[in-house]
Amino acid sequence: MTQDPIKNLLPKFIESLKTLGRSPATILAYRSDLEQMVDYLIKKEKVLPDAVRSTDLDSFRDALLADRYTPKSVSRKLNAVKTFFRWMVDQNFTTSDPSATVAHPKIENSLPKFLTQLEYRALRDVTRSDPRIGAIVELILQTGMRISEVANLKTADLKDSEFKIEAYATQPERTVPLNRPAKDALDGYLAVRPKSDSPYVFISKNGKPLAVRNIRAAISRFMQKAELPTYSVNDLRTTFIVENLKNEVDLVLLSQVSGHKRLSTTERYLELAKIDTPGKKQALVEL
């Protein structure tokens, strides 16, 4: 029997997730992670399910780590891979599951990292040549947005002094203040943004939404250019939280803006900021 290529099976798997009632955000994450795996396997000329070996998936995991994805992110991607291969076995598209023996990377419970003022200013300087990435960096530094929230931001959500982050997965809708540095960077990008009917703020030259992995890779390149190779895009969000704590911003306000479901999540950053007693200021700091 002729076997379907993995690339052709992926849309069928995505449809099965919709049938199971999985959230749109979960489905989007699965599709993105698995498209990344499929592209990797095609480059290795592993097109059919039976051609894939556990060593291929081991090398996919290692390549992600080498590209500076965090162990937590890689582990999430492996969960998607394992679910996909189990589905292929259950649906009789293949007889074996090469993902079963692939180990997750070790996740250490270490404190997150944040950039100093000199470091994030250096990053800001090197992104001036790219208004799109410069605006993304500024948005995360000034608002603490998650990278997935940046990718999903729509032009209709932007106002002069604030913007809306739509509800997704278990996250409720929230409104985030837009300060002057963030607005200036956004306006600079929107002035040169490719003409497109896309509702998304950040798009490619072809008018397609900018994928999370492309944002991550671009910022990683600029981190290298700024001689900050040990940092990742996630550290920009941490920098936002830490800087606001240091400047005595109210913990509840900061938790709401950051999209933390529990105040205890925000409180964990007090140790990182070396703060014993949180402040009460009701305005976010400009970085």
C-alpha cells in the first residue's frame, strides 16, 4: 500500500484536533510546531512516516536547542511531535512510533534572565536598521507582551494610548497601556509596513502574518549582533517585569498588564529584582 507523505497527513491531524474541540491557540501551536518538524524532515529526505527514525527526531530536538529555543519550548514541541506520531499509528498511517523513545530536554528550575539598561539599549541600537524587529523589541520591553501575543496582534487592536490583547486558550482579554517609546516604534514600522489587507500588525514582505519562529530567529540574530548571545526573546519580557518592580510599580497592576493569571506568578520576580517590598505606583515605567 502506498503511504501518504507526512506533509499530507498533517492537515488531517489538525482537523482531528478541531473535531476533539481543542482550543484555536492549541491548534495554532500544534500546526506551527509540526510544520517546523516536517520542514526539517523533508530537508533530511524523510518524507514518509515509515522512513523516520528516532535518531531523526533526536537530531530535530538538538537542532532546536542549537537554535536557542529554551528546553521548555523544545519540550512543548516534542509533545506535539509525539501526539502526531501516536495519531498516525492509531489511524494506521504507520505501524511504528519513532517518537516514543525520544527524550525531552532537561528543564532546570533556574531563575529567568533579564537585560541591564546598557544591554537593552545596545539591542535597541542594532535594531534601528529594521523597523519591524525594532518595533517588536520595543513593544515587548515596554509592555511585557508574550512573543505569541506579538505575532497575533491586529491593527484593529491598536489605539493611541493602549491596545487590546484578544482572549486565547486560558488567557482572558486584557488591555495594555501603550507608552510613547512603544508608540513611536510602532508608528515608525507602520509607516513602512508592506501594503496588505492582512489584519495582523507584523507581516512579511508578502503580506503574510509573521510566524513566532521567524520573530524568535530574527531577534536572536540581533542579540548576536549586539554581542548578547546568552539572551533570548523571552528575556525581554522578564526585563519589562523586573524594571517595573525596581521602579516601584504596583504588583497588581504589573500582574494584570503581564497577563499573569495569579499574583503569585508576578511575586516570583521580586527575588530576581532584589525587591523585598513591592511599590504602589500606578503607572508603568518607560525603559
